[in-house]
Amino acid sequence: MLAELLDFYEVAWQYEPVEFVLAWHADGSPRLGFRPDFYLPEHGTFLELTTLRQDLVTAKNRKVRRLAELYPEVRVKMLYRRDIAGLVDKYRLDATPRLAG
């Protein structure tokens, strides 16, 4: 749904193009990562959506805070269920979930 809106307004986007390491094992290998949902290259901003499982919002917020600590130059904007609902209403989008493929 967000991809359709971005396409309609001709906003360039990439889906999950980068995974940021947030924690490492003692041997230096990645232990915890975070892959934001969208990247808007013309805006230098990542978008993370939290619409399907609100019980994961706290964990996602924690990851975004950790990302900001480790990578202060990276901009991430969280879009919550209410933000997506507002976009659906404002732009009269079809909110029916779609399966990939």
C-alpha cells in the first residue's frame, strides 16, 4: 500500500536494501540486525512500518534507538498504524492486505 502511494507520487524507493548490525558476538560476527522496510534515496531516509503486529512496536522502537546510537548519520522514520490509517483515509487507498508474488 505504501509502495503504491510512493509510486503514484513518483517517489523513488527501495525495499529493505540494507541491514544494519546492532549487536555483535564476541567473535565479531553479527548477533542482531535491523532492516528498515523502505529506503527513499532522494530523501536519504529509511521508513519502518509497524502496522501488522502492534505488540512488536516496543522492540522496533528499541532497535531504532540503537540504530541512532550506532549510526547517527542514518535517518529512520517510524510509521505507526495510525499514520498508515491516516494515509489510507487521506488518499482513499485500498487497505486490503495483498500477498506478495
